[in-house]
Amino acid sequence: MTTHVVVGADGSSPADNAVEWAADDAARRECALKIVHVCEPLTYDIPLQTPPGFRDSMSEYCQGVLERAAELARERAPHLEVNTVLETGRVVEVLRREAEDAEQVVVGSRGLGGFTGLLLGLVSLALAGQVDTPVVVVRGAPEQTHGQIVVGFDGSAHSETALEYAFEEAARRQARLHAIHTWQMPIVGQGATVYTPLIEDIRAAERRVSTDTLTAWREKYPQIEVEETMVCGHPVGVICEASAAVDLVVIGSRGLGRFGSAMLGSVSHGILHHAHCPVAVARAAGEA
């Protein structure tokens, strides 16, 4: 089967942004783009009397959404192979199924889900961290290119997947990579005499984790300019601040933040909500 990127379309402005971003992404990957629109049963299977021709009208509308999205994609990348799929079902279920043989799945930050205008957290969060395929949540229109990617990592096995994705993407884009390792202060009783030495020991240990983790990736991708940041702070605030002038933020589906590492829904959830640019959530294959 032809390799392809999947993008969800529903006619909303955020979804249009996702289609344009996905078209650029598919062109960089030299693969096809599959645009998926889902007609949810709730939209039209209401147990009430419906006017004659209602269902035909709905079908025409859904087909129109797909055609418009395909036009946007072809305008963005004229030589791109664009395929469209119209499905009936639940948005999350359909996109999870479509993700199984895709390079990655791209969705808008909100609006995906027919006429219900689902907010981030219902569709995007139901996909991110739940499918093996990387999921990109697009915020805003793809405009100025900064030539830089940010990746958050903590030395865990989960963040290795994020680093792999980030280095591959930086190589594909010929972009710089800003790798951010954060750590947080431990809670120590007031007046504890070991506080300063403890903090220095933790700082040194975190520095070793950061350096050791990146060494192998620097050797594998010597052509990529890597900026390494190791900072004491909450990962959401640090990474979101760094996202202001970059093209993409890459995070793992869990484990970001060695102290109190979190499942998607806290740290990753916070970054998805507050980052200033598209966010890619990379999940290790078979991750429980």
C-alpha cells in the first residue's frame, strides 16, 4: 500500500489549517495525503421526522467538505497525490482505524467532529497517546517558517521515541533542533541542612542524563545543529515558552518530567493546550 499521511477534515478553520499543514508534511515525506471526513450518526440519525431529501443534502455537504479540503491540499502542494475518504461512524474510531497504516495522523486543535465543533481533548486527545502512529495537533495556519524544532525529553524510554521523531523531522526539514531537558526541585523540609548539596547533586545527575541521552543522537545525525537546554522548571511552561518561534514541538506520550512523570493528560495535555505551534505526540509502538 502507498505510504500516506492522514488528515481529518470537517470544514472548520482549524481543520483547514491541519489540511494545509498535512499537505506540506506529505510533500516533504514524498508520500500521498489521505483526507478523511466522518459523518457521525448523531448528525443525521435523529429519531425524528426529517424533511424529504435531508439525507441526500447531508451527503452532498459531506462530499463538499472533502472536495474543498482536497482543493486546499492541491493548492498547497500541486504535485501531491491526494485521496479522499468519506466515512460514517464515530470520528475517533474512524481516525484510529485510519492511523493503523499511516505515516502519521494530523488533526486541527479543535473543530474536528462534523457539526459539533469538538474541542481539543475530545478528538485530539483521544488520538494522541492512544495510537502507535505519531499524531500532530495543528494550531494556527502554517505561515512563517522558523527552521527550528523543539523536543522535550527526560531520559525515559518514552522520550527516546520523541527524540527519534524529532531528529528525523529535523533532518527532513533541514532544521535546527532545540532539545529541552527539564527537572524540578524536590520537596525538602524547611531548614534542611542538606538542601544545597542535594540540589547540586540532582543538577549534576540531570546534566549527565541530558548529555548522555543526546550523545548517540548527535552521532547519528551529525548534520543537525542541536541546542541543548537543561533547566529547573515545569516542562509545560518551559516548552511552551520555547514554542513561540519554532515550527514544531515534539513530545512523548508520557514520562515527560522525571519527577512526577505524567501520562498524557497532564504534562502532554498542557503542552497541547498552550503551545504556540503544532505539536507532535510520538508514542512508542506497543506502548501500554
